[in-house]
Amino acid sequence: METKILRVVRQGEAFGVQSAKAEGGTIQKCNIVLRELGGRSAEGRLQGKKFENEFVCAMLGSLAACRFYEGDVVAATLRFSTHEYQNQVFQEVLVTDIVKL
């Protein structure tokens, strides 16, 4: 896991997903896009280009109910993992903790 200081790009609405681990068989999930700070040249800023790394992350359970807004700066702990499904490999980024700064 890795803790980073990031800026919120956007956040979707929470929705229920099936989970064998959750009581009742469903858990709340919310997707959030986070961007690293800095890294743009002056010319890039003037042209509106964004060169920082972005992460499309999932927030589960009680974290899915947390609301953040475009431009919020947060400290977030991210867990990177992969899984295979039908002979394809997918990367997942899960927010395990997040705090607005």
C-alpha cells in the first residue's frame, strides 16, 4: 500500500455491488479519480494540459459514502492489485483510507 497526497478530479455516485464477504451479500462502492500534484510545465498549465499521473480508484463500504469534490486535496492510502478473468489481467486500485486536507 502507498499513501499519497492527491487532488480529486471527479467522484461518481455510490451504488451496491454483490460481495460474498459483506453481511447481506451487497456492499456500497463508489469510483473516484485522483491526480498527483505538480509536474506540469508553465507552458502545459497555460494550454490546460495535465501531465500528472491519474488513478481511477474504488472506495468500498463506509468510504463509499464519503463525498469529495473536484479540486479537493486529499491524503489517500491506495492498494494496487491485479486479478485475472477470462485470460485477461486487470489492475485494481482500492482506496483503503482517505482524508481531506
